[in-house]
Amino acid sequence: MKRLMITILACGALAACSSAPKPGTPEAYVYAEKKKTEMLEEEVEAVIDETPDWCHEPPTSDNALYACGIGQSQNVNMARIRAELEAKRQLASRIGGKVSSQIKEFQESVGDAANEQVVQQLSVVTKSISTEVDLSGYQTKESELVANGAKYMSFILLEYPIGAVNRIVVEKVRQNEVLNTRLAAADAFKELEAEIAAARAGVKE
């Protein structure tokens, strides 16, 4: 019986060994690439399975922008840092889109869509805000840390008040003489200034 078991185990080991191509051959390269792909697929599936619902579908609000970052590392702190940096990158991109939308609304409000000087100045302001986004007003809304094999996966949801974006837009426009003169009377600009004033009054109270 023992001899039979040893024979079976030996055959199994030989079968396993025979399934791996000889190192250095084209077959070995294809085999290695296949194994690498399988490992990557398993890692992706693990990330999807472990991702919290609030990261799969970040909340939406008229008062704030949200972004979820995912970071992975063998070091727990590095995993968290990577997740936060990814979330910040997404926030910066969304703020840029919000700014572009507001600038376009200003342009339509004053009826200067065909005014080359205004269009040029609005473009300068948009680029300036988008490349110098200040994320100091963000806060961590949710966070979760899970183990994935020998690595840590960090999930972080950041929240950024839209009021902070509005203040940046207004301040940048006011710094531009051409736009400050033309947009000061615009309904969209007045509404934005009123929202900011109301928000500041609420903070003081």
C-alpha cells in the first residue's frame, strides 16, 4: 500500500513538472506570460470584491464633490498615501471640470461668446484655476483597509465643498480687469457671489 501511494505521488509530481516547459524555450516564455496574466486577473478580481459600495458609486451632492482613491502596497502607510493621492488627483480633475462649466455659464450670461478678448481671458482664468487647484478644503469622508495576500489595500473617499471652488473662481475673475468689468453685472456671477456671501455668513454665525 505504501509503495502504491509513493508511486501515485511520484507520478503526480512528474505530471506537474512535465506541465512546465523547459526554461529558456519559447514555450517557457508563453507559459510565464500566461501565469503572469492569471495572477493579474486574480489581483483585479480581489480589488473588485473588496471595494466598498461607497467607492464603487461615490455619493453625489449639489454642495460637494467626491472622489474615491484605491492604493495598494506591502506597507500599510504607503497604501493609504497612494489611495489619498489618487483621490486628490480625481478631485483636481473634477474641480477643473466644474470651473470650466461655471466659466462657460458666465460667458453665455454676458452674451460675449463671440468676443475674442473675453474668450481669451476666460481661457486664461480657467487654465490658471485648473493647474493651481487648492485642495486644502477637502476632508476624508470614508476609509477602509483590507488585506490582499501579502499586500494592504486602502480605500479612501474624499469630500470637497463646492463653495470652496466657487470662491476660487470669483477671486480669480476679480483679479482680471477685463473680466471683472464685464462679469460683475452678469446674473450668474451675482448668484455665485450671493451664495458665497451666504456661506460665509453661516460660518460666522
